[in-house]
Amino acid sequence: MARQPKPDGRKRPLRDSQLGRRTELRTPRLRLLVCGAEVTEHAYVQGLKNAARNPAVSVKIVKHPKAPSQVVAHTVKLLETADDVYDAAWCVVDVDEFTDLDQALREADRKGIGIALSNPCFEVWLLLHFTDHHKHAPSYEGLVPILNKHTPGGYSKTGLDFRHYQDGWPEAVRRAKQLAPDGKEREKNPSTGMWKLALAIGGPR
């Protein structure tokens, strides 16, 4: 008769129950591609990403300071060769005096690409971090003197320090929403759709 092994007092591993306890619902990671940013926009988006510390969002910023239709075309090309790495793509563009904006907006809509459009320029979005601004802004040059009043040491397009904007971006979102309906930035000066990209990176406010 075979001898029966003596019990050693150890319990069998409860694999099923242990795995069940370890299973957690995780927030899906959102992978964003941001294209078209120049020095200023790049520094701002990178600064917001670092300050938000949102673990659910990863952002790749591609500098491509061209006309709007060229920015959209370049974004489409990046997406086509990225093997679906990105969950969403955004183009950061200005109205300025570009003549191909309507073409760019149509193509972006057709491809499902978000547009963060500022009218007339990105500096509208920056100004909204400090104050409301409803007066028509004919150009970048008209906004810089106002930004200088709010930016320590004066505003620099090539040396943006996000620390000056870090506390104000939720207010900029609120103010930007009041300037123009979503998607109507092309028709309203001043206005900016950067609030949508800011929320995508920093989370709801």
C-alpha cells in the first residue's frame, strides 16, 4: 500500500481568487500627435504636458511651421506611417493671412484630425491666461504690447516660459469658450480653439 504524504500545513495557492483581486480597471492611455507647432507653440504644449502630469496622456509634438494645408497634409502622412500609434491628432494653426485655410479645415475634417485654430494667431490663447480680450486683433504685432504688460520681462516668441502660464490655463479655457462657438474660430476675431487641445492634454476643468 502506497504511503500517503503527510500534510505540511501549507495552503494551495488560490490563483483564481488572487488574480481576481488584482484585476483593476485602468484608464485607457490617450496618445496624441500634435503637429504644426513652431517654437512658441512647442514650448507651450510641452510645458502644459509636463505641468499637467496626466499619466493617461502621452504627447508627441512635431514642428512643422508651414501653411495650414501643408500642416494637415504632413499630419496625414505621419498617421499613415505610424501603424496606428496615435489615438488622436491635432494641428496647431493660425488664421493670419493664409489663403489655404478653408482647404486645410475640409481635409482635417475628412481625416478626423483636430484643429486648434487661433484667430489671428496663437498669442490670443496666451493672452487669455491673464485677462479677457474681445477687441479685434488685426495681427500678431497688435497683441504683443498687451502680452508684454502681463509677462514678466516682456513676451518673447522664442523664449516662452510656461511657468508664466501654468496657473492661468484653466481660466484661458473658460475665456476661449466664450469668444466663439466650437469650430467657428475661422469666423470670429479674436478667438482660439486651443482650449480643446489643452483639455485633451491637461484633463477636464
